[in-house]
Amino acid sequence: MVKFLKTNKAVIILQGRYAGRKGVIVKSFDDGTRDRPYGHCLVAGLKKYPSKVIKRDSAKKTAKKSRVKCFIKLVNYQHLMPTRYTLDVDLKDVVTADSLSSKDKKVTACKETKARLEERFKTGKNRWFFTKLRPPKLIAVQDPIDYLLLLSYHMLSCTGKACILSSASSDEI
Amino acid sequence: MVAAKKTKKTHESINNRLALVMKSGKYTLGYKTVLKSLRNSKGKLIIISNNCPPLRKSEIEYYAMLAKVGVHHYNGNNVDLGTACGKYFRVCCLSIIDAGDSDIIKTVPGDH
């Protein structure tokens, strides 16, 4: 009975081009709008996750590896998997409903979210958000975090998007 | 033996309460509407049949955990749950939105 599809909730996109990507709800429209008469929300997510940064990397390499690419999208609630995580990054002023109206507004909004998400990644907080959703190796799940991964992975594989996830990891043949 | 008898009694009482909800309250049947009711925080109690596919069961439980709504695992399969609802079709999961005259929401989530 608690509303959980609120701003700053971390979600996983289930359908579309960005299926399997993690995002954060910036603004939710529970009752829909004239154009979209269903519950949907504005999601800012990671199009490209940052790579793994190791201790041996030089400063230049770290900077290169910590880059992210963002997307902003209006997504139907049905195409999201909500998680128990939140990401309190203030994106409300940057990402607005009208920033999707024209291409250059979208680009500037994406650039600003990219900057904010990158600085959040560099602080080392919210590590779950910045890791790719990997297919779990073991079926026996104890950890609640893995439980969600298993769930999301299976849901994505049901819709046929597992190929995107498996191509990312090279050790699966 | 005693435990089996006890579950039979509570099982019947759940059926009675469910019948009362069907008559006097508001409910939705089916996976899609159950998730919808959880998303817009209208659902008050979720009942899942025992042959619900485990992935779907986990998903509903996860949503219910986020929404802080009780989930009851019905002691019967979807055919039995459909019959308990007075319907001639199978019901895998249902969401009670308004209990009406029934006290199902207060008494049932204790046993999960």
C-alpha cells in the first residue's frame, strides 16, 4: 500500500532498446497525460556503463574508464522493474518533460545528467547502480541482491533480450 | 495429524472470507492487474496459487515487498483458487482492493 514508483527510485528497463539497463526515475506521471493515458515516468539511465577501474590505472585511464553515456526516456510502468534501491541524484531541474521535445534540448539534458552521474560514480557510492546487470552463474540464490539480478535476468531472457547481456561477458560461449 | 486438521479448518475459513470478498468487495484477478494494483498502491492483499510459476511468484512477492502489502500463498492450485472465487476459469493470482464486509486483510497475512 506504499507507493514505490517515486522519484529517485532505481529501476531496470525491461523493454525496448534500453532493455537490461539501469535507470532512475526522475519524474513519475501516475495517471498519465493526454498523450500517454497510462502510468509512465521519465527515466534517466545509463546507455553505456563505466568500465572497471583498477588500482594500476593512470589518471588518464581512470578518467577514460569512468565515462558513462546516458539516456532520457519516458517509459511505461509496465516496462520497468522497480528495485529496492534508490539513487538520490538531483536531476529534476535538468531533466524535465519538455527536454524531450527537441533534439538539442535532449542532448543538453543528457550531457548534464552524464556529468552528474559521472561524479556520483567517482565518489564510489551507489555501486550497484553503475554495474551492468550480469547473468548470474549459480541458480541457488542466497543473497537478496542476487535475487533481484536473477529475477531481472530471467525476465529479460523471457523477452529475448538475454543475447544483449550474454554478448557483454566474454567468458560465456 | 492435528496440524493437517488445523490447516483444513483455516483453509475453509479463507475460502469463506474470499467468497465474502467476491460478493461485497473489490478485487482483480490475474497477473497483469495484480501488478497494476501493486504499482498504484491500491492492492491490500495478494493471494497466489501454489502452482504459480516460481519466477512470477517471486516477481509478485518482490513488488509486494516494495509496496508493503501482504502475500498469501493459497493452499491449492489455480483451478482451486478459481473455484474459491466462484469463477469457472483458473486464477493464478488475485489482488484484493477493498475487502468489503470481509476481515480477510486483518486475519490472513499472519500465516503468509
